Amino acid sequence: MNRPHLASLRWLKIFSALMLLALALAACGGSPPATVQPTQAAAAPDAPAATAAPAATAAPAATAVPPPPTSTPVPVATPVAQVATSGKLVFAGNEEPDSIDAIDVVSVNAIEVVAQMFETLVYIDQKQQLYPGLATEWERSPDAKIWTFKLVQNAKWHDGTPFNAQSVVDHFEYIRTSDDIKGSISSGLKPILNKTEKIDDFTVKITLNAARPDFLVDLAEPAAGIDNIANKQKLGQDAGFNPIGTGPFKFKEWIRGSQITLVPNPDWTWGSPIFGASGPPKVDELVFRFIPEAQTRLATLEAGESHFIDLLPFQEMTRLREDTPTVRAPAQRLGALRPRRSPGPQSLMNVSHT
């Protein structure tokens, strides 16, 4: 597989997962977040890093991080208005995941689910702008080997235990020392990790074995969500079927061969400004259905049984755009979405592409 194709797959995973989370949060309503300016990924790999993404009252300095590999981003579905703030939001995908544990996730279908439950230290958008995630500030050493992160101070795991610096230390030390790492992103990080240290309750320092100027891009992968190591150690491989994260949605159930159901995390108030919403989701459930046949997925969309489908049949796109005004189809074969209806006036969600 050539490098351009690898780069395209990487951005496909990033933006498909972020797209689904953005759509879900658009359905959530919630109050607007504090204004935080994004940080543009810079192209000077040898420049010393400045603190990135400070608090809302301060303008962030540019972080010296080179851009990710050159690639053509896939079309991204972008919510431009809220949908109904109650009920069920259903995504129909073509494949059932093998696991939805953050460290071991591999497939795009699994990442789409994992990204709703697990949060990354930082986020990156389609314009390669960096945003705070579970980390609110960061800086690097001039040689790009030592990275220091300040963390959010009010986050909790889905089981109610606090998220703190030790959580991040446990995550990266587990990746570094474990002999059973399956996830594609985790496997890539493992050989470059030297040690992760707790500086104080909400500050961690990650030391790498070699310079990694684009380390923040690695950490922004949806498959790089911070995992709950206590849950992994308690359940072993079963943690992939009973995950515990910090994100806006919590795991409810997995009906094998049918669907995965997530429910809102009522405590979630620390969301990244990249999503344009904060506060707990207001939808009742977020459901991922597994429907291998493309025409069957499309039929569920047109029948109102699903609100978003992936891998839209190519031959159906023109018909959908021209003949079905309630279905929004992108110009390329990514997916399609039907706006939800509420008892009041219809709320619209458009799907656009760039």
C-alpha cells in the first residue's frame, strides 16, 4: 500500500469519526461553549513550541507542529442547525466492529462508535487546526521529544471516578509496556514512547524516544482516545464490549449482529470547542445499526428508520439529490442523512462537502 493511500485512509478515519460526533452533538443542542481560538498546525518542525490553546480569555500562540501528510480530505458532513432534541438518533453502518475499546480499535466502523465515548487529548479539524480536548494547553521541547500537557480539571469517567493526570499516565504506560496491543494507532505509538510522568494532578509529561514534531496529529486521531486502564485490567478482552470513557455518550448495550446503543453522559460539560456545543446530549439514545447490504441501508434511511447511513450506493446519489428533498446526499460516496422531525417545526441538518 503506498503512502498517499495510507494518508487518505488516516484522514478518512479522522473525519468520518468526527463527522458522526459532530452530527450527534448537533442533535444534542446544549449551550454554546466558551470561545477558544484553534491553533493552526505550523510548518516549522525545528522551531520551539509555544503553549497552545489557552483559556478562552487569551489568544493562543501558534504551536510549532508540521502539517499532517499531504492528502485530499474526504467530504465531511457538517451540521449547520440543530435537529430534534429528544428521541433516538440512528446511524446505519456496513460492518459490525470487533471491539469498541479505545486502545484496540482498528476499523472505521469501530472508530465511529469509539469517538462518541472516548476523548482525545487534542482534536484536529479538516483545515488542520488544532483544538483542546482533554488537554487544555500543551508545549514541547525544542527537539520535539518532550511534550507537556495541562488537563481539564472537571472531567470524570463514565463510572464516576475522576479523570486526572494518573489516567493519562496509565493509558500511555499501558501502551508502552503491554505485549498485546491491537489498535493501529496504539501500535504506532508504542515504539516511540519512552515514559509518561505525572507532574501534578492535572499535568503530564510524555517523553519520546525520538523527535516527533507531528505528535499532536497522532494524538488527535479518534482511535487515540484516552482509555480507562482500570476497566481494561478488570475485564481484559471483555473491556471491548463494556467500555468506560469520558465522552458525551456512555455505553448501554451491544446486541451482537444487530446494533450498539449509547446513551447520554449527564455529567459531560468539558467538551472540546471543535464541536460547537457543550453540556450533556439531549437525545435519548444514539444507535449504531449493522446493515451490510447497501440498498437495505438506503431503504432504512428513506423509511425514516435511520438518520444517517455510510457508503451510500453511488448509483443512487443523483436520484436522492433530485427526487428526495428530505434526504441530503454529498457529492461523493460518503453517506447520506435524513433530517429528523420533532413534534414542533421541523429542524434541518444539512450535509455539505469541501
